[in-house]
Amino acid sequence: HGDHASHLAVIRRIRTLNKDTDHTIAILLDTKGPEVRSGDVKRGIELKAGDTLTFTTRQEAQYDERCVEVSYDGFVRSVQPGDIILVDGGMMTFKVEKK
């Protein structure tokens, strides 16, 4: 939260303190990744560890109950086999098996 000017002011203060004292204060930046939203899920999806779930960018596509539409058009280009996808703030994790 905040704007670039306020963040720059804080960073400059921290750098000044690091120069003027015997203490070192680290600067951590949390950058925002792409916002990925799921489409409407008509029915609940029950999954167990090891189950397969398909993510698709095809809007209104005909797909089975284990397929979820996502809003990020670059999704397929962005993920690679072996990547981990965190859903719901990390409450669920999925490993990309194939594209």
C-alpha cells in the first residue's frame, strides 16, 4: 500500500540510518504477481490429494467438472511443468503436470 513517493522516502531514510548507525536494516519489497481469477464454478469440486484439475483460459468452453476457467490469458504461456500453483492464498497447491 502507498505510492512510489512514500516508498522512496522510506527507502532513503533506511539507507541513511544504515550509513549513520552500526545497525543494518534490510529492505524487503513484495511485488504483486498477476491477478488470476477463476470463472463461475457451477457445482462444487471435491478433490483429494493426487487428483487432477485442469485450468483453462477458454471462455464458456465445454469442459468436465474437474476443469476451471481462469481469467489470465497468459496463463498457459506463464506456467511450466513442475511449477506450483497456489490457490486461495496458498490454501490449495497444484503442481503443473503438462500444458
